[in-house]
Amino acid sequence: MTELERLAAHLQQFAEARDWEQFHTPKNLAMALAGEVGELVAEFQWLTAEESSAPDPPTLARISAELGDVTNYLVRLADVLGVDLVQAAEAKIASSERRYPPDLYRGSARKAPPDPHP
């Protein structure tokens, strides 16, 4: 069992023990995930680029906690939907590699056209 599978199983057991599966619909989990991402973003809101690259220990602890929340909701959502997160991420990287060839996009932040073969 991978670490991601172990985490998904732990989150499922956590929800089952509290009878929360009834609330863990894809819609509710996606909304909770969006809320947690907002809380993560809020931790960076007023930091300079330098501060965001090397946050002080209390800020880093809050960022770490929010990353944990984001990860837990993302893993739970993928588990409920039967999506293999690693496979989905690898497919997205492959799409990005097609859309952003290094010789055309090195050092550029411009948007690429949509992938014709997603």
C-alpha cells in the first residue's frame, strides 16, 4: 500500500467512525477543499516574495496545517470519486509537457493553447 493509499484509508476510517460519510459528497468535499485553499492563500496574502520563500516558524506552522487540510480534502475527494491522484497528476504533467515545449516557453509565463489531446 502506498502512502497515498494509506492516507485515503485513514481518512475513510475517520469519516466512518463519525458517520460523516453522508456529508462527504463530491460537491461538499470540493467546497471544503476550496475553503481550505482560501485559508492557505490567506497565510501568504501580505507576505513579500522573500517572506513567502522563507516564512518564520509560526507562519510556517500555520501554512503546514493548511497544507494538511488541503491534502486531506483532496485525497478524500479523489477517493470518493475513485480517482487515482498520482495517475491524474502524471496525466496532467504529460499534457503540460505537450503544451509547453521548453524551446518555446523557457522563462516565459505566457499561457499556452489548450491541449488538443487531454
